[in-house]
Amino acid sequence: MQLIRLRRRARKMRKTQTPAEQALWERLRVGHGRWYRQYPFNGYIFDFYSPSIRLAVEVDGASHNSMNDAMRDNENGGKGVTTYRITNKDAINCPGYLLLKIKKRINTWIPRDKWLQLHP
């Protein structure tokens, strides 16, 4: 039941993206692998997610709580997902920095089975 609610909420969020999310989405979807917007995962909704490299990108605005975000990132990190956080301002004004981090992540990616061996 919770998954159904999360999917509905994610669908609604896709229709009402912030300008920062829209700007970043335009860059992510072109030539940086397969990305999903507002992707339900582990009881949360990532702003953007690439399952092939297990990378989530969160565009943080005023509504984000750093303590909750850290707890969420740690929980998802335990499942092998890395979260990159970027502010609304940086998503609009300097998305190139994030794209460089993503390219580095793609080049240094450790497959899930190998990751599980390194992090039992």
C-alpha cells in the first residue's frame, strides 16, 4: 500500500518540478546514462536516480532538513546507493560541477555484487 502511495506522489511531483529540478533534468537526461525523475526507493522519493550506477541526486531547497537528509542518506547508503546533494541555486547556476561528479562516479563505479563483498 505504501508503495502505491509513493508512486502516486512521485507522479504528482514529476508534474510540479521546481525550476532547479527542471534545469538539472534537462542536463541529466542527455548523454549521462539512464535517469529517472522522482524515483521511489526504500520508502523515499529521490529527485533523480540512476539505477545502473546506484546514484541518487537530491536538489535541496528550503524545505530540506539536514538532519533528516543525513539519516536518509545513511540508510540508503547501507543499500549501496550514494546520494549527491545540490542546492537549488547550484542546480540552476552551476550544474556542470554535478555533471563532472556524475562522470567520475560512472568511471569509478563498483558493481553491486562487488560492493556487497567490500561492505558486508
